[in-house]
Amino acid sequence: MRYGLLALLITLVGGCATSKVAQEAADRCAAVGISERDPDFMSCTQAYRLQMQQGAISNAYGQAVNTPAPPRRGLAH
């Protein structure tokens, strides 16, 4: 279950939210003075994308670890 949530989150971050993540990364790079014409723009956006993915994975892992196990049901004797 824990790894399933982590895999789902990685898929969502990597697949569906790509354009949103790319736009946010471009905005962050622009905020520090790196424009699309700058030769370091691709490196900057990739660094921000990886940082966002790492944060999402860390959050998912923390939630999975802190999720209590379901109660065990004993056998009726």
C-alpha cells in the first residue's frame, strides 16, 4: 500500500502535471534572473523540476510511513 501511493504520486508528478511543473520552474528561474534566452535556462528549470519532485516524494513517503497499520482481526475460537 505504501509503495503504491508513492508510485501513484511519482506518476502524477511525472505525467499529468508536467506542463504545470514546467511553467512553475520557468517562473522560478525568471524570478532569479534566468530567462529563456539564457544558456543555463534548461539546467535551471530541470533543477527546479527535480526539487519539486523530491519534495513530493518526501511528502508521500512521510505520509506512508506515518499511516497506521489496519487493525488485525483475530480468529474466533
